[in-house]
Amino acid sequence: MAQSATTTIRLPRSLHRRLSEFARQRQLTVAAAVEASLEAARREEFWSAVDRQMCTAEARAANQAEAASFDGALVDGLDDESAYWLSLS
């Protein structure tokens, strides 16, 4: 298996100790712990941006309008099935 290219970064000793402990607790290499941490930060930033965009009054109104556009989609002319399910008990 070919080893990927690596590089060295300088860290304060206290940060290196914290990072090593973080990796050890999760049974990861230090490199995998750094990668996992970066990915978690990226996901957090993504979902924070989604929250900021979707939690505005305009976004809520657009979502409600879209949901309302489907209101007639389930009108198939058939009776409610709830009577069928009630007769089984």
C-alpha cells in the first residue's frame, strides 16, 4: 500500500498533548483526529448556514407556500382508510 505524502506542522506542546489525548480516547491516529475534527467543523458551519438561511420569515413563507401547493395532491376521491383500520381492532 502506497503511503500518501505527508508534511510536518509545528504545534505548541500543550496543543500536541491535547490532540494526542483526543486521538487516543477515540482510538485514532493524530492525523485521523485532525481530519475528523476538520470534517466536524465543516459540517457545523454548513448546518449553521442552512439554519441562518431557512430560519428567516421569507424562507418560512416560501416553505409554507410550497407545502400548500401540494394540498390537493392526495385528493383521489377515495374514502378515508381510517374506518378500515378501526374495523380490524
